[in-house]
Amino acid sequence: MRMTPAPAVVVHRQDYSAPAFAIDEVKLEIFLRPQGTEVHTQLMLRRLDRAARDLLLDGDALELLSLSVDGEVLPAERYSLEPGQLRIREVPESFVLESRVRIHPQANTALSGLYYADEVFLTQCEAEGFRRITWYLDRPDVLARFVVTLNAPKQSCPILLSNGNCVASGEEENGWHWARWEDPFPKPCYLFAAVGGHFHVAKDRFVTLSGREIGLELYVAERDRDACEQALQSLQKAMAWDEKVYGREYDLDRYLIVATDSFNMGAMENKGLNIFNSKYVLASPETATDIDYQGIESVIAHEYFHNWTGNRVTLRDWFQLSLKEGLTVFRDQEFSADMNSRGVQRIAEVRRLRAAQFAEDASALAHPVRPDSYKEINNFYTATVYEKGAEVIRMMHTLLGVDEFRAGTDLYFQRHDGQAVRIEELLDALATGSGRDLSGFLRWYSQAGTPRLKAEGHFDAQSGRYLLRLQQQTPATPGQEQKLPVPIPVRLAFFYEDGSVAALPAGEEETILLLENTANDWVFGPFARPVVPSVLRGFSAPVLLERTDAQAADTFLAQHDNDSFNRWDSLQRLAHKALLAHIEKPTQGLDTGSLSAAYAAALAQARQDPAFTAELLSLPTEDSIGQQMECIDVDGIHTAREALRCALANEFSEDWQRLYEELAAPYRRDGEAMGARRLRNLALHYALAGGRAEAAQTWAERQYRDADNMTDRLAALQLLAFDPHYDAQPLLADFYKRWQQHPLIIDRWFSLQLGRVAPETMQRAKDLLQHPAFSWRVPNRVRAVLGAFAVNLSIFHARDGSGYRFYAQQLRHLDDLNPQTAARLATVFSRWSRYDAQRQQQMRAAMEDLRSKDKLSRDLGEILERSLG
């Protein structure tokens, strides 16, 4: 007996009601077969709401085989299958519900629930995947203890894993075997995990501060057995850091990680059994870039930190998603800052925030960190919930300081361990632990949009004082016309014109202002001579900063600011100004005076901190330039950016060659060597654009062939593949031949071929979708093609609309297989109103055609509906 899918309905936060029943214990017995897995479930239930007579359970794509209450088979009149639900009538106060269902993992291309991919059984239950495994109260505020018995043929599934501890195992005469796992900690069903298949296991250990030895186990495909070291080392560092900084010790005897290519997300923090996209696990110098190594360290830490911020303390409802994600992103960012260069780390974070979240806030998909409603919760795993949520936590951390913030989190864990709570509970614990009122920060959770912060000031020569006025204003967003002021912490310092720091009256070099109203005035000094303020140091709030003295201040701070972020940001603003002026009046040429001076200053100090110098000397992306424009001029942006690259390439041609030659060194994997490689490859990037391009092509060819690491090999190949004046096909063919047995590397090969701004790129995208190595069932491979196509703005936004039509056609096909991935890829359409009338019309037409698709998924349908307005 099959049930019908649940209809698309709008879920409102204000309609929350507590569950009518509790589930104290769950016993699952799963018989793993690719084409017909059976799940036997026992639920120990008790009534919480006396008025509730019927039990309603969630289910999706389940074939019901049997149903009983307290051992008695239910007659047909006692239950009914309703859209997305199973209703059981007139249940007792407490009882045991038993069910048997059949599911089909091999046919589960959505990769939600239990699925079978690459000859391995895997699960993904966040947010609502558990209902695709068995009938259940699939909501995060129902916490239960799980006992799970996995059964499978031993030959095809020699390893059987689930949450918690393996308490028993055995073999059957028919060639099957079984393993029983018990999780001692109550958890919501979204944290359930089960895995079965062939794996190589890499093992290590970690000894906690209390002296407990934790077994660390990493399960990967046999071909990846030599690529596990970075993940295990990152896990050990994260465990030690969380003990030191937050006092959080791991609570089980084993910590398991499974890597797979077939995963919709980056990773999942299932209690004690994390499932990872293999790109965030596997690394060796031959196969992974420096960015891959850093990404693994960050994501491994993120999922580990969830053990307390998400698992031990979890969510009352999905509207509180940023309670775990925003807080945990902040924690992994701080971990990465402590492990690496704090300044470079902060620049990378803000780059991502502006590229994804600021763009989201400026689109039809703008929503608060805690949304008020949704149709499909999968669509709210967004940059706003994650990255902006982390920035809200960071602002409170900035105000409270390290010690008071720690006191607040200690209280949070003490109060709410084993509970499902709201964002208010976190803010109350931080406020109580610190003694400060943080209630104003709830506005950051309830209002969408990026506040605009205006800084206006002047130095009064007579009194020696600096007068500063700060004002804030947040523009209207869909559904929110009126905005209230939000608390904005502003880190501030002053510099004299010789570049020295101007101490404040109390002797400190920096202070923190809190703008809580629409506008406030401050007076500083007296100072001995004129000063220049450095405002919003470290990007202390997620706002758009406008300075009335922007040109003079940016010119000065781009060379003298001792705050890494503000120095980089000032240089970026100078570049943006030069580019926007050239786009507006292309016949007048580029004015690079202030920018050139900042570049010269950075180059003079390049060897002191190569990683930071590489950030300083990197041009703004085409997307970030577009964010500065009312109407995005795709063609003008690309032309202007290439012109600026060429101008800087020629002006500093000797510096680029010198850096390229001096920074050559045998491979080492440490921060200094990574920074040197990055700066050297940036020098090659500029050299290929200048008057020595032919010689630089020879350097790049040699680097590709002789590189002793993937960072340098891939950098050279990408630069040549993107160069419209170079035939990179022989090198691309060589790369594929070398690495075709490594899926993650071949993902890069697919993407590399779609970055060139040339007419043939469209046809190349179509050809790649027909390549034997392409698979619609592997999200990494799909993103490698469609994601790379969409970020090549000149091709995606082709004036004839061909890019939109091609992309929408592929989303139509993908939606039938993997709605989550299709919906995420569709968000690229959400800023359609920012382009010229012709492109607006073509994008709307592509979206409208896609929306007319038969059997459109809820995931994709909601994105299109919100984008079109």
C-alpha cells in the first residue's frame, strides 16, 4: 500500500505547536537491498497532549507492509493513509507502534533518506529525509534514543555503520550479517545515519583532556586510501580546539566519518557518524590544491563542532536553523583563524559573504536569518542562514569579548543540553552570562536586507578633535517595506598622516562603537594633528559602508592601515571606483593613479606575507563589480576588468616576473609555502595579460608539466584554459588521461573548460553533458558543469538569451532526478531584475517556461515562484 505525496503548503513560524506525542525509544531493523529495502520499526510512544486522540506520522514514498499497536495488527478502520501522513485513530496513552515498510534506495536519485549510490548505502535525513525511511514524527523537537540493527549480504556490504556504539554483531547462514548500534543520547531523527558497503578505513586516536581515548575512523573508497591524513589531522585539531576554547569534550568512544561522491551537501553532522562529500575529506599533494586542504580543515571542524551546537543542543523547529548553523559557522571560522592567518581568513569570509549573502539580500530571494514561513525547508539552507547568521554571532562576540562570550556559551550548554530550543534561548544565555542586554540583536534575525552604514566626519583643527557621525538605513526587501534600526558594532581606530596609530585618550589604539539608533554622533581626541579614521575594522558588522571621505581615506588606508581587512577593502574600493568609471565612460581610459600607488606599496612588502599580498593584489570579481551597479552591464564589466588587468600587468611587468621566479620552490605544505604559491600563481595570472604574454604562456606550460603538486599544475592549466588566445585542448586531454580515475580531479577538468569567454564555450557545455564521465546522479559532477557555466557571466548572460535557455533546459531535466540540487542551481536567476530590459525579458521567459514543467518539484517551484514575484 503506497501513500500519496504531501501537497505544497506554506509553513508559518507563528503556527508552531508542541508535539502531541513523545517518542522515547526507536528500534529500527533495516534489511539493506538496493531495489527493495525493508525497514521494521518499533516506536515507544506516549501522549503529551490529552486532547490528541489520533496519531499522525510523516512519510514519503513508503510502501506500507504491516502495522500493529502493542502487538495487535490494526484493522483497516483504525488507520488511513493521507497525503504525506499516516493517521492512526484512537491510540492509547502509551503504546508500542510497529510498522514494516519497503523502500527503494537505488531509485532514490534525490539522495534524501536512504539511498544507494556507487554501490554503497547512505543516508541524508536533514531536513525531512527520515520520513523517506519509515513512518515517524519527523520534526526536530522530537528527541528519542535509537537502537538500530542493520542487515545486509556480507560480501557486498562488509561494513555496517550507524549512530552511537556498536553493541553486537553476527553472521547468518545465508551469507548475510548484522550489526546493532545503540546511541545513548536522545536525538531528533534528522541526525539519524546508516551506512553499508565496501570501504577502506583509516584509523587514528584522540585523548581528551579528561584522559578518555577516542577512536577516530575514516571510511573511504579503496582508491582513496592514501588521501586520509589531512582529514584525520584536522579532526584532531578541531577536537583539541573545542576543548580549549569552549570547554567541550567529545562524548562517545568513536567518531566516524564516511566519504562519498554522491552527496547533495558539503557534509552532515549525524551524531557520531558524519557523512561527507568526499571533496571535503580527500587530499594529497598530487590530487588536492592548497584551497582543498584548507576547505577540508574548515568543514571537518564545522561538522565536529555541531556535536554540541546542533546535536547536544538542537532546534525546536526549522525556523531556528541559524541557531545551529550560524553559531557553528562562526565557531569554524574562529578555528580556521587560529589555525591560519587571521587577516587572510577574515578577508576570505567577507568575500564569500558579499558574493553570496549580499547578493541574496539584494534579490527576490531576500529573507531574514530566521524566516517567518517556507514551503520547502531545503530552500532555506542559504548564505543568509549560515554566513549572515555567523556574522550576527560575531557581532555579539565582538561586543562581549572572549571571556564574557565563553561565560554565555557555558551557560547555554548547561541550561539546554539534551533540549530543542530557539534562538531566544541562546541570546538569553549570552546576556545572562555577560550581564549585557542583547535583545536588540533579535532584529538581525527578523529583518532581511543589508544595512547601509554611512560614516561622515571631520577633524576640527582648532580643538584637535574628530567629530564622527554614523547613520544606518536598511532598504526594503520583499514583504518588508519598513525597517527598524539594528545594533551595529563598529570597530574604530585613527591614524596620523605619516601612517602611525593615533592613540585614543584612554591610551588604547582601537575602540568599539555601538550604533543602535538611526544616527549617532561621537567626538574623539584631542589629537596632536589631523587624523584619518579606520572604520568597521575587521568587518565588525555585515553592512555596506559609505564614507563621505572615501577617495582620500581609501587611498591612505590602502597603504597604511594595520587592520588587514580594512587595508584590503580600501584597495578593493579603489579598484571598483576605477572600473565603474571606465564602464560608464570607456572612451576616457582607465584612471589607475591611486590604485597603482597601493599596488606598488603592496609589492614592496610582498615577501613579508605572500598570502596577504595575494589578497591585496587580486582584482574584484566580475560579480562583485556588478553588485555596485544599479543595472548590471555584463559586457562592460568583463571588458573593463580585463583592461585593468592588462594595465596593471604592463605597469608592474618586472615585478610579476621577479615574483614568479623568486617564489619558485619545492613543495611544502605550510602556511608560508601556501602563500608563496598563491602569490606566484597570481603573478603568472597578470603576466599572461601583459606585453610578455607569449613568454608567460611558456612559463605556464612548463609549470603545468613540471609541477610537483596539484595547486601549481591546476593553476597553470586554468590560466591557459581561460585564455582566449591559447589552444589548451592538448593540455586538457593530457590532464584527463592522467587523472581520469580520480572523480574529484575530473570535476575540476569539467569546470576548467567552461571558464573561457569565447563563442565555443556554449557548445563545449553541451558536449560535456554527453561525455562518458558525466553523470546526472552525482551532484558534484552536475555542479562542475552547470555551476561553472553559470559563473561565466559573459556566456550565461549572452545577449541572445541562449545561456538562459540552455541552463533552464538542464534544470528541467535535473528536477526529475534531484530537486534539491536543481533548486540551488536555480537561484542564479533570482537577480534577473538587475539587468537590462532585454536580459530581464529573456530570463523571465526561461523561468516561466521552467515553471510550466509537469510535476515540478516543491524545491524548484518555490525558488521560481519567489524569484518571479
